[in-house]
Amino acid sequence: MSRLLTSILLGVAVSAALSVLLYLAMPEPGVPRTIWYHGLNTISQALLAIAPGFAAGWIAGRSGAVVGATVAVIVSVGSLIAIWLMWGQLPVTLAIRTLLFGMVASVITQSVAGLAGEFLRAKRSPPPNNHSSRTRFAGRLNSGVSSHTSTMASA
């Protein structure tokens, strides 16, 4: 399986896990919601908006915007299907509006998050060649020391 496909599947899995956790943390109807719930819900919604794209961009290591947008489209369609399965038939115009507005917002946030994940992974990764200038300098330094000591020994 390619790295891009793996990163997209991981992004969708992160989104699904966060969505399930949000759903499970929701209090029963009629139960007053505490300030803790509202605070954690806000933080969780923010994480849900960026974490899947970031994780996908980080794993992919390239094409972060495309990977993030792909995750967003899959999650948006999946969310609409989940809403339809949980609450039954939706009016077509409401479903289309929800899908389009949700998808546009999700594509923007997930693409930016995917770029951030790609950028931060590239920043943390070592340079592509195994012989950095520091290693070459150390090699020249060692070769200079050995030749210097050999000339002194022969003198």
C-alpha cells in the first residue's frame, strides 16, 4: 500500500475516532451541560477540524494539501451518510447545503493542516544525502590529522 493511501486512511481513522469520542462525551438530553463540557467540546471540535489533515500530511511527507483535501472530502461524505443513518431521511436541499458548506470548510482547514504536517515532517527529517557537510568536514579533518602525524613521525 502506498504511503499516500496509508496517510489518507489514517486521516479518516483519526477523524472517525475523534467523532466517536465527541459523540460519546455528549451528555444525555435534558442534563445540564457544565462549563467543562463546553470547554472540552470546543477544543475537541478544533482538533477535529485540523488533526486528521495534519496526521495525513505528516505521514505522507509530500502533497500535504492534496492529502488533507482528500481526507476532508471522504470525511464530509462519510459524515453525511452517518447523519442519514442515525436520524433518517434528510431533505435533499438540507443534505446538499450541509455537504457543500461542510466540505468547503473542511477542505480549507484540512488542506492547511496537511501542509503544516508535511512542512513540520520535512523540517524534522534529516537531509536526503547521507553525507552532510559536517561529516565531510570531519573526514577531512581526520585525514589531515593522520597525514600530519605521519609526517612528524618520519621526521
